[in-house]
Amino acid sequence: MSRELSYTIQLRPEPEGGFTVLVPALPEIVTYGVDEDEALRMAHEAIELALEVRRDDGEDIPADIVPLTRTISIAA
């Protein structure tokens, strides 16, 4: 029986449209979707594949990483 895992993802809006997706706990994942729904689907697929490769290679499955986000103001 498999357990359910959850991973935090980051959606970075791109100037030309769409979103680049990053997964802090799985740094090998960088994917893209033309809209948020596609980006989420692509993230789900990429996470499943990354975990499958890690299992097949006998590597540990990492816990989620929730990054801290802060805004810093700089004088222009």
C-alpha cells in the first residue's frame, strides 16, 4: 500500500505568459505550463516521475520543503 505525499511547488509567472514550476524538495524538477491548470498537471506528473526514478535507484524520498518568501526593498 502506498502512502500519499505532498510537495510544495512554486509557480513563477513568465513575461511571455505561462508559469515555470519549481519543486524545492526535488531540485531536479523544472517544468512549465501555459496556464495555472497545466502547470499544476505538469508538476504532478514531474513529481511522480522524479519519485519513481528515486525509488528505482534506491534513493531516499525527500520530505517536503516549504521555502520562506520575503520582500526586500532596495533604493533604485
